Amino acid sequence: MKVNPACPCGSGRAYETCCGRFHAGESAPDAETLMRSRYSAFVLGREDYLRATWHPEKRPGSLDLDASPSPKWLGLTVKAYMPLDETHATVEFVARYKLNGRAFRLHETSRFERVDGLWLYVDGEIHE
């Protein structure tokens, strides 16, 4: 029997039925789901997905996910999801990672916009 790996986003579901389906081309139904799938894409090194789900006005030229040293992502906690209207939402989260043996936390409130029916990451405010 084939064992399906757990999704990196921390949902408790199998990757292929959670974020894997969005990485394969299905559209995320809301900003929180998109944010979780983007976290999983960082964990898995899916620069193609990250760039495709970034608002074109804010999309960087490259992400250098292969840069060394690279973070080891340890987990994601969604603190708040707030739909603002039909096309805008924010997601506050904490992503934990290790870099060079030291533990860090990325605490961000991300802004998302729905464009032509697709949720896209716009930018985020980092909390100290």
C-alpha cells in the first residue's frame, strides 16, 4: 500500500490532496489556501509555483531558492485569515525555520488580491 506523505503546510492531510493539487494547476479557492500552498512550495523548492502565484506588479525576477545556505522549514501556523471583500484578503502566519543551525520565526501579515478569478500574493508586512 502506497503511503501519501503529509502536506508541509501542516493541514494534517496528504500532500497530493492538499497543496499538491494546487501545485499541479488547480486554483486555490481562497487566500488562506493559497498562502498554505505557497508555504509548501517554499518547503519543496517550487519556484515556478511561487512566481505564478505572485501578483505580476510585485513579482521578483527570481527567488534564489537554491542559494546556500538554504533554510530548513519546520512548520507553519496560521494566526488569522481575514477576507476584506470579494477580491482582497490578509493572512497572518508564523513560519518556523532553521538556518545554519539557528532557529528563526517569520511572522508576517500577507496581502492577497483576486485577479481574473485567481488569488495572488501581493506583499507582506513582517512583524518583529
